[in-house]
Amino acid sequence: MGDVPRDYITIEDNEGIQKRFAVEALFDMEEESYALLTADDETIVMKIEGEEGNQYLVGINNPMESQAILDAYQIAVEEAPAE
């Protein structure tokens, strides 16, 4: 996706299992902010909430919503690729 990930974060799921993700992109869509995260075999989108300096990630529980956001992001990247 991107050339070099911006950062790495560790996410803990509901069962207490931690997994390290690369932050591939931060983007806004329909007045919401999102983070695109990747691990070895997984790509997820999480919503960014809170005010600047005190932000946190929130999971998107609806798989269809998450996929729609990811699809829209990929279309936007294809239409206006980074130089």
C-alpha cells in the first residue's frame, strides 16, 4: 500500500490477544477520521475519535461498513495516486 509505514501500534482484541499493526494510512471520509492498519495477514480500518493530542482508535464492528470504507479508500488512492 504505502512505501513505509508511519508507525506501529499494538491492538488488543476482546479476548486479550495482542497483535502488532503497521499504520499504513490516516484519512478522512464523510467527516470521520480513519486509520488503515496492516499486519502480516490482515488489513483493518479503525475509526479515530477524540480531540487532537488525545485521540484513540475504535473498532468498527460492522464488517460491511469496514469493507465499504476500505473499498472507498482504495478507489480514492487509485484515482489520485501519491507521487
